[in-house]
Amino acid sequence: MSDYRQELLEKQGVSPSLIQEIQRFQERYPVQEKVKSRLAKPEMPFFGKEILEMAVAGLLQGENILLSGSKATGKNILAENLAYLFGRPVYNISFHVNTDSSALIGTDTFEDNEVKLRKGPVYQCASYGGFGILDEINMAKNDAVSVLHATLDYRKVIDVPGYDKIELHPAARFIGTMNYGYAGTKELNEALVSRFLVINMPPLTEELLARILKTSFPEIKTGALEQFSGLFLDLQLKAQNSEISTKPMDLRGLLAAVKVIKGGICPQKAINMGITNKCFDIFEREMIEDIVMTRIPASWTAGDVF
């Protein structure tokens, strides 16, 4: 097990028996050489012992996981970290209005004077024992859902019309993520939900936020760390109370802003780029500017942060 995996699990106090089971899983299911390029180390570790233990325990027992929660709760970060912890190739599948069964399983293509199947991400994930990340699964339309029903079924077999059936590799797992309230989303039907173990992702806390920022930017000053964490929590609370939209509650935007500050940009200008300007309603943008001003003084320079 790599130092990253060991540190991520042991430092958070994850059960030693689960860590041993992950190691046995990796030994039992070596990754084929042709898909090793899909082994991707996450940009950021996931922090949260209880959530990690629940997800790991479910995946070890052959179950698929559905991560549900509001924006900026770390669903995709957790999914990427789980794939890396288990040492599996990653297949990212983002659902939108044009995602249909052929986009998941594959389409016919003409090659070497023959009609062949150009394999889609679900087909490849099933064949090579990958971890398929089903992003925004509640945007999937009925044609795509029918493929998921077969893929996630206990029989673990996918019938491809005109081709042989696919038997899922024993290491293959699927991790779905979903947000409520996004445009184009809908309720998942009971048949699909029943094929997952569901984990509700809790909102970020001040401690977790500080840990994420400190991990991403070890040299950040304590005062700046507290103010950036506080700013995000202020925005999160306002969004929960429906005083503002969830647009400025953007953890990626906050991290990008801090990265730009490290490059020498004024903190307030960086926050405007990463958070404030993502609100296109002028009244909401003014409200966000007021919140930012209470946390990030206009006199601050990059030297006050790093």
C-alpha cells in the first residue's frame, strides 16, 4: 500500500481490519497493464473517518455506493479517493440530457472492413474491474437508467444487443453522486436506488475546511486560514437559509482563489474571481461582496496570506 493510502487511512484512525481487507483486495485483483494509465492519484485527500469506513466496508462487500448531499460536500473527492485506495482504474461518467445507452455501453463503428463495437465507459469498467464514477446520476434519462439497472443488478451481467453479454469483473464497482436542486435533476426511481448503499454527505465543518486548506497550502498563515474557512462557512449558512443561491458556495473556487493569491494577486480580487463573480445577479453579487469584506480586508496583500 502506498504512503498516500497508508497516511489517508491510518492518520484518520480507520479500522485496521478494513485496511487489511483493502490490501487483500488489491492483491486478489491486480490491474491489467493496458488500463494502468487510469490509476489516478487524487488532487486532494478526503477527510472524514466515519464516511470513509462506511464506503470502504460497502465496497469490500461487493456493493455499489450512492453519495448524496448538497454542493461542496466532497462527493467526487471521496469517489476518486476510494478508487485510488482500492487501486482500481477510474471511469468517469457524467450524466446529462444527451447521455444514452450507447454512450455508456458503446456504439457500432466500421474498422478493418468490419462492424465492431467501440466500447463505452460502462463496458470497459465492467471488463477491467474498474471503479465507475456515475456523476450527477439523477440527471440520467430513462434510456441510460435501463443500462444502469442491468449493470448494477445482483446478477452482474450486461446484455449488449448484437454482441455477447458482458460479465462484470469481480472487482468492478460503481459509485454514484447526486445533488438535489440542480437544473435538470429528477427523483431516482426506487428500483435504481435499491441497487446502491446510500451515504448522505454532511456539510463541511470549520475543522474539515481548515484541514483541507492546510493540506492544499501548508504555508498559509493561521489568520488567513481562519478567515477563508469562516468565509466559506458564512456562505454555506446563507445558502442553507435560502438567503443566497448555492453558486458562490464553491469549494473549488475558494481553493483556486487561494492558489491565485499565492501567485501574487490581491486576496479580494482573487476571491472575486473564484467566488463573487460566479453570481450573475447584481443584487446577490453585492450581498456576497459584503460578506467577503467582513472576512477579507481590502488592505490585505498576498503577503498577509502566505
